[in-house]
Amino acid sequence: MTVIQGQISQLELLQEYASGQRRFNNLDIWDDGSEALAGACLDGIELIDCFVKASFRNSSLKNAVIHSNVKTCDFSDADLSGSDFRRSALCATTFAGAKMDGADFTNAYNHGYELTAGEKPYW
């Protein structure tokens, strides 16, 4: 599968996902003002070593692999069931109302605090 690198807007990421792309590596996913990822179905997406600025409010990210800097992202009311956020940067993120059954946040960090196995970000 092709690996996309460089800079991409939220809308472009959604379009690539809709065309079948699932793995995104070394990207700066910038806030284009579209809110394209809010409410989107992004099940199984992989964001590896990316810097992400986006709202995933009400999105479905079931079984996603997110090993990235997602500082300032909004995951409110998102479905994160089975997702892997290990070692991600979570500073200034919001997870209010998110479904996190089976999600793994081991060693993800928030303002110098590292989450332990089984711990979830309830902020």
C-alpha cells in the first residue's frame, strides 16, 4: 500500500481515506477550517509519526492506530473502541464522552504525565 508523506489538509486526508488509503505516515495534517474529520468514519486508519490538528468530534475511529502528536485535537463523543494511542502526545486534547472500550493509551503523555497500562484520558 502507498504511504503518503508531507503535508495534507483534513479534507485531503478524508478524500484519501475514502479512496482506500488507510496508512498515513510522517504527515503534517493541518487545520484547513473544513472540519472534514468531525463526524467522519475513519475506522482502521493508521496515523504514524504525524502531527495532527483536527476535530474528530463524533467520529468513528474504531481499531485506529494513532502513534502521533494529536495535541489540541478534539475527540469528544468519538468512538475510539479498540484504538491504539500508545506513545501519542495528548496535550490539550479533549476526550469528553468518547467511547474507549479496549483502547490502549499506554505511555501516551499529557503535559509531562505518562498514562499507564489500562489508564484512559478522561479529560
